[in-house]
Amino acid sequence: MTQTSVQTTHYVPADLPTSIRHFIGGEFVDSVGGETFDVLDPVSNQTYATAAAGQQADIDLAVAAAKEAFSSGPWPRLLPRARARVLHRIADAVEAQDARLAELETFDTGLPITQALGQAQRAAENFRFFADLIVAQADDTYKVPGKQINYVNRKPVGVAGLITPWNTPFMLESWKLAPALASGCTVVLKPAEFTPLSASLWSEIFRTAGVPDGVFNLVNGIGEEAGDALVKHPDVPLISFTGETTTGQTIYRNCAANLKGMSMELGGKSPAVVFADADLDAAIDSTLFGVFSLNGERCTASSRILVERSIYDDFCARYAARAASIVVGDPHDPKTEVGALVHPEHYAKVMSYVEIGKTEGRLLAGGGRPDGLPEGNYVSPTVFADVAPTARIFQEEIFGPVVAITPFDTDAEALALANGVKYGLAAYIWTTDLTRAHNFAQSVDAGMVWLNSHNVRDLRTPFGGVKASGLGHEGGYRSIDFYTDSQAVHITL
Ligand code: NAD
């Protein structure tokens, strides 16, 4: 089947910066040694800007600024209500930039513009949520009558190191920045080197909202340079990291020397399990969304679909026809449903899995570059059926628009297949039998489970994975717990 594609004139947002700088101690600065790296856009794969490439010296300056703001500045000492007011001003400013943020994010990441719109609203919501949470925060007090009072004195930990990936970068940065700042920490953010553009908006937003100098610091750069220096810095007591599992393992090792607090949101290979009694229309819609929205560059992507054998052939045929009709093309075209993958290196990785898949499964849709799009990092939504659980495309995270479909005969087999990978981030279960749904949910190795639904969640719920998908949870009070120490104070009466 030929993939539907649109090719429009490549849209370049107005007023694009040609250089992207660090923000340290309230000032925009270049790297001390002048190092830079090139930033490409994923449609032309041409350099549109150079970004300052942070080194040890730049991280030292950023951490020193954050440490000074923490030890002597007002931020950690403000009443929660006062910090919350600043956070709400940040949310207002972020919301007001939705259209601008979407065009920058789409240009830098290749996400379809219709999916990038709304990212600012999500980011703003994170700030509002944590602003409200700290105002309502209560801590425990225990009384031993006639003997003791014990209470919890919650304190911000200090300088938080925040390291983020390139998928939905601005929104994911907000997911760390909001609770860290709400808790009274000061921060050094190291955004992903593939997509530094939208992160550069934070500096002005924070300054205008009244965040004191030194509280928010941004150091751009390569993971093995700037990221590594941040992880190893002795004055940074905790690291919140979102990214690949292998990077998480390196960071885990490097945090050991200083016994740092760590939050790790890592990779996934999440199953969608479709039983024969499911609402098939809804399951097909959802599983298409699950792996083809956000270009398949989604940590919770349902990249393995397990289908009960009695509906398997019907499911595969309908699914493949829908995948082939997905519109691939210029990310800025509102008709586009799958845009360009973030970077040529990532494109090459995803394409290599497409070729591996051709030897491991039955190709039903896609399988390469769509016709009519000779340039840019475009991959047709690709569907493989009859994929064995030993296959690499079943086991390994591809992080692109590629899905593996596998049949099962019994509930026990479905569970074994679902759990038969090293990851455990999310699982999606489609059945109208609620007893089966709950039993399956409680047995599946996944930090998050959606029953007959996908990806909508209340911000109070825990977000995170098990097994190789992560360590610790973000979300609600769990984030505040991460960025604060709970000191126990005991008073003898
Ligand atoms: P990545 O691990 O390559 O990079 C993530 C960040 O880590 C970047 O800022 C990078 O510069 C930095 N980094 C790389 N090496 C480092 C090192 N040695 N020390 C310190 N920092 C280092 O990940 P990516 O390719 O940017 O993102 C995609 C991955 O992120 C996928 O595996 C995806 O599943 C995962 N992800 C997980 C979640 C989640 O919540 N579980 C959310 C989004 C993305």
C-alpha cells in the first residue's frame, strides 16, 4: 500500500535565534571556552543555529550560582504562598506562548504542529498543579502523651540537576522544573542536545515572572560533557533524569560516588493487549494513536500489540489499512499526522529496525521512506505482524513509528508475552470483562496501566516505570518528596 504523504514548502518560524546560549546567574552567556555545537532541523537536516556546548567550567559556574541562590537567596525561604504566586505567573506566561512554542517545537523536533499545539498548556498546568500542591502541603506530627512531640521538618534538598530528553522537550522540562522550584530547590537544567530551542524560552519566562537570579540556570551541551559534569558535581545532591535506559545506567553509576538522590524515567516497550471481547473500533483507534502519535517518539508508546487469535486476522487487516492512510509530511502542515524524526542519527536507528523487522515479521504497512518525501527524516508508519517474542523488534525500544503485532491464545500467554521484556513502563488492556482487566492490570509488569483508555492521567497519580523503565516515581506529592528532605524533630515534653 502506498503511504499518504504531503510535501509543502518547508516552514521556518520568524525570528529564529542563530545562537543559543546558557543562562547562568541571571545572565545569558556563552561557554567559557567558546565551545559550540550545531543544531539541525529535522526536515532540511541543515544547521540553523549553534548552541553553546557546556563543559565542566560552565557547569561549575551554573552550580555555583544555584548554590549561592540556595544558601543566601530568598527562594528557599519564601512562604509557599509567595513561591506559588511566582509559579502561577510562570504558568500564565507559558500559556500565553502556546502558538510560538508549538512552532518552535515543531521546527526543532519534527513533531506535527497539531500535536505540538497544547504542549504549552500541559507545561503551564504542571506549574499550576505544583503551586497549588505546596500551598496545601501538610506534614506529620506525632504526639506521645506526656513524653514527646515529633514532627517532620520538610526542607528543600538544594541544587537539583535536571537532565531531559528531546521528545516533547519543553513539556518534559516543566515536569521537573515545576516541582523542583515549588519545593524551594534551585536548579541547573541540561536539555537534550538535539532540541535546545524551546528550552531557551524558559530563561525569559522565569525572569519576567520574578524568579530570583541564580534559582534557574540552563547549561546546553552534549550529554557526555555537560550532562556528565552535572551528574558528577559534588554540590548537586540530586539528579532527576529522563532518557534512555543505558544512559540511566551510566548516570546511576556516576551518582554512586556522591550517593546522590536519583529519579530515573527511562525507556519502554509497552504492550497493548487486545482481547476478543474488546470494543475493537476503540482499541484500533487507541493503538494507532499509541504508537504513531508524536512520531512514535513517546516513552509510553504501545509499540507491541498482543491480539487474541480469534480476532487476530481481522485486527491486523484493519490496523494495517489505517496505518497506511496516516498522513506523513512536513511537520508544520496541519494535515500531517506523522512528521519528521528528530535527527538523522535517530532516523538511521529507526530505519535499521525497519530492516531488521523485515527479517523478523510479516510487513503489513510502511517499511521505509514514504514516496514523495526524498529529504528529511521521514519514516512511513510501519506495521509488522507475526512477531515472535524473541525478535529484536519485540524486545528493543525503537522509539519511532514502528509496531510489532503478536497473537496469543490464553490470558496466561498474553501476560507472559506482556511481561517478557526488560522494560515495564506502561500497559494498555482492551477487554469488556472488568474482572479480567483488573486481574491483568495487577499482574502486568508496568508502572502505569490504562484499561480501555490511553495516556490521560490526573497529575496527582504516580508516573514512572518498573524494571528497566525507571527508578522512583514523579507526580503529585512523590515529586515534592523527591526534591525535599523530611527531617524528623523530636521534642521531649
Ligand atoms: P538520552 O538518554 O540519549 O538523553 C537524555 C539526556 O541525557 C540528554 O539531555 C543527554 O544529553 C543526556 N545524557 C546523555 N549521556 C549522558 C551522560 N553520560 N551523563 C549525563 N547526561 C547524559 O535519551 P534521548 O534519546 O534524549 O530520549 C529518548 C529516551 O528517553 C527514550 O528511551 C525514551 O523512552 C526515554 N523517555 C522516557 C520517559 C519516561 O518518562 N519514562 C519520557 C520521555 C522519554
